Amino acid sequence: MDIFITESEQWVDCNAVALKTAIPGSTVRHLLFNFFKLGILERAEVFGGFRYRLSPTAQAQPYFARVQEAAAVMQPWKPSELASTSAAGSKQAG
């Protein structure tokens, strides 16, 4: 959600969110659509694609606080970083 909070006035597409968060595109599309249905995001259809931005009423939505709490706990990670972290941990354990 950081991308929407820091760039709340700008419209972003699924690809931009996927690149910034390192989350697969299909997962991003699913999550953004769900946030749109919950009233957290606004959606505009542009030339066959969708653009999203934070809704002005997002903070009034009950699910918004829950999403912010989850975002604080779950830091963006990349699979290569996870692999190197688990490899280092197994070297120390063995």
C-alpha cells in the first residue's frame, strides 16, 4: 500500500505495482481488484487496461487499517534474498 500512500494522486497500473513490490503480476491484479471492491482504491479503465489510485475515502473503510497493519509486518522481499538468507541460516545450523 506504500505505493498508493506515497503517490496517492497518481494513477498506477498493475505492472508498476508488481515491479515496485516484486510480487507476481497475477497476484497484484487480484489484490488490486479486491482493494477496489472494498473501496480502498479507485479504478479507471484506460485503453483496455486499468489504473488504480488510493480512494479519498480509503481511511474510512474498515479494512484499510487491517491492510496497513499487514503491510507494516510484511516487508517486500525478493526470492533471491530469501534464498540467500535461508542458505546462510542452514550453514550456521550445520
